[in-house]
Amino acid sequence: MDADAFAAVHGPEWERLATLTRQRRLTGAEVDELVRLYQTTAGHLSAVRTAAPDPHLVGRLSTLVGQARGRVAGSHELRLTDVGRFFTAHLPAAFYRVRWWTVGVMVAWVGLAVVVGAYTAATPAALAGLGSPAELTEYAEEAFAAYYSNYPAPDFAAQVWTNNAWIAAQCIGLGITGVFPLYVLFTNAVGVGGAGAIMATYGSLPVFFGLILPHGLMELTAIFIAGGTGLKLCWTALVPGRRTRSRALAEEGRSLVIVAVGLVLVLAVSGLVEGFVTPSALPTAAKIAIGAAVLAGYWTYTLVLGRRAVVAGETGDLREDVAGHVLAQAG
């Protein structure tokens, strides 16, 4: 595409759109014309970004489309219905759309952790590489359990939440590389497998599961969601389908930001369980039951509300008038 020729052909439309955007009062016909020119110019911007990303022209059209969008859509104040729709439609739909990626990552992660744990426990050299016998004994008998009770519950819950939310955000934000989510998931699985091997070798495997399952069921699922979400974005970049690659990444990226926001809330719940339930004096069965109930609540929320929202046409993306109109594509 010749950017100069494109601008020469469509320049009058852009000038007319700019005029209507600045005009204080519009007739009914002029409002219709404004909306039509806004949608057309948004399509032009999409075409320029894809075929001829001239910085000056992209900047000019971006400014024009932004101003026209403000005139067409007007200012939007956050209302209670918007908050309700976020939690009943946008968020569950976003979780639902990455459910199979979540399950796939979970299966691979659990398989790797079990293999690493079994190999380490059965291989003296691998176990010795984790520490001396005295260090491993101290870890199995004291350090592992002490980790959950060394700090006051509110401080520990906040620390865990902040750390895990940051890891999840990185998995999603750097997911387009495909490498970072795999690295995080791999190191996490190896670490958990190694810890399980130490606890099993020194006869403390019940303590391991009793402490890690109450919060770990939801916490690890959140990491699986983040990893699967990041890998989905990478896959979209490689295989955009019938959409252009830029459009596919824009749409998926906006939807996955909602997943990141949702995981902050999910990990907050998990952090509360880890801070208050895991180190508590409750029976182990009761603590695991609480963790299982939290996990069941997440999947019920995702599969029931998420499926309902997706069937109704929800994608987790922004509305077209907010995200920007794009050129229609054949097929």
C-alpha cells in the first residue's frame, strides 16, 4: 500500500470526520454521517497498521479516531451494572475460553512433578544434590512446616498474594514469547517434585500433602490458568486463523488482560487460605476440604457462568465502540 496515495484518496473523508467531531451541534443526518465516517476511518487505521505502518499517518488517524470515538460514545461513568456484568459475563467468559489450556497445562505440570519427585526419591545422587543429609532432615522435620507459620497470618497472606499475582501477571504479559510461561511452569514443577521427594524420603509425605493441598489446589490452578493464558497468546501469534495477526493479537490480548485481573482476585482468596487455614489447628481433612471447596467454586463459576456468557456471545473482549472498529474480513 502506498501511504501517500491512500491518504490522498481518503483525505476528504478524514477532513469531514474531523469537522463533524469539532462541530458542537449535529443534525440527525450529521450524526449518522459521523458514525459512518468513524467506522470507516477506524477501518482505514486498521488497514494502514497492517499494510503500511507509516508512523505519521498512524498517529494522525489514531488521534482522529480517538476524538471521534469520544464524540460518538461520549464519556462513560462506571455504574453498578458494569461491575455486575464484569463478574457475571466478562470474567467468567475469559476464564471459560482458556479452560482447555488450563487443563492441558495442569496435566503436563502434574505429570512432570510426579516424575521429578519419583526420580529424585529413587536416585540417591539426585537427592544428595538437594542438600546434605542433615539439611534434608531439618527441611523435612522442621523447615517445610515452619514456612507456613513463621509470620503473622495477615502478613504471610499478603506476601503470598503479591508474589503469586506478580508471577501470574508475568506469565500472561510475557506469554507471547512462549518461553517464559514454560520456564515458570517447569521450575515450579521441579521445585514441588523435589520437595515432595525429600518429604517422602524422610517419612513426612502426609505432612507435605496436608500443608500444600489446602491452598495449593487453588493456587496452583491459578498458575496453570496464567501459564495456559500466556501460551494461548503465543499460539495466537503463530496461528491467528482467519483474522489478521495484528487483529487476533489485539482481540486476544484485551481478553487475556481480564484473565490477569481475575487471577488477582483468585490468588487473593488462595492467599487467605494459605495464610489463615493452612497453618491453623484445624484437622488436616477439614483444611483440605476447604481448599477443595474453593477450587470447586472456581470451576463452577467458570463452567456455569462462563459457558452461559460465551453462548450469549461474550468473548471477554471490549465492546466494539470502545475497542475500535475494524475492517470486515471475508470468511
